[in-house]
Amino acid sequence: MDYEREFSKDNVNHPAHYNTGRYECIDVMREALGTEVVKDFCLGNAFKYIYRCKRKNGLEDVEKARWYLEKFLELEREDNA
């Protein structure tokens, strides 16, 4: 039985457009848009979270900024390997 095909046929309980949950959005972005675009996205998101941290979510926003900076560094290191 082709589980993915059977699973995606249920348009009420398991519609195919929700079956992307096993893929990280950022990885799909990288595949679709390229690494350079995703690196720029990471820097932009880090900036956004730092910019708003004192007015919105405080430490949580700083942690999100750090995540995006670490993702940028990971991608940069892969490019330079």
C-alpha cells in the first residue's frame, strides 16, 4: 500500500495541502528559492526580532533572533565548505 497516496486522498480529514508538516518551512524555502535568499531572510528576521524585542516578546524574540543568526551561520559554513 502506498501510504502517502492513500493518506492524501482524504480531503476532509487529511487534505494533501496539510501534508507538508514533516518538512521544515525553511528547508523548503531553501530548495525553492536558493540558499542566498534564505540567508538574507534569516538576517532580516533576526533584525526584526531584535528590533521589536523590548516592545513585544522580550527574551523570546532575542532567542528567535539567535536561531535565525545560527541558521545563517550554518548555511554560510555549508557554502564555504
